[in-house]
Amino acid sequence: MEGIVHPGSIVVGIDSSSESLAALDWATEHARRYSAPLHLITAYSPVNRPGVSGHFVLCLYPDGMRRFRAA
């Protein structure tokens, strides 16, 4: 992980599960309410194929990204 998460930040792990999307909703609401920085964390197994970029992960969790952008 790069960077530092400062005190008062909200960190939430997301994947494709309904539980993680509920956690994202909760975290987004609290970050907005308290004007806190919000950090999303995810992990994935990289695909070892030519032409697959780091942006591949954004395609894995479209609901999470949609909710994040809507916040």
C-alpha cells in the first residue's frame, strides 16, 4: 500500500460482495457527515496477459465505483 492514512480517515475494503457494498455505503455517508477523507482498499490477483493494464480492477467492481462516484 502506498501513502499514509491520517487519523480521522475512513478506510473501507471493497470486493464484489453485497456486504462490502453496504460497508461502502456506510463509509461514504460517514465520510460526508464528518468531512473525513475516504480510502477504498481492494485486492485482486493480477491477470498475466499482454495488454491488461492496472485499470483492469476498475472493471471488477462497477457497483462499488458507481456508488463511490455518486457520493
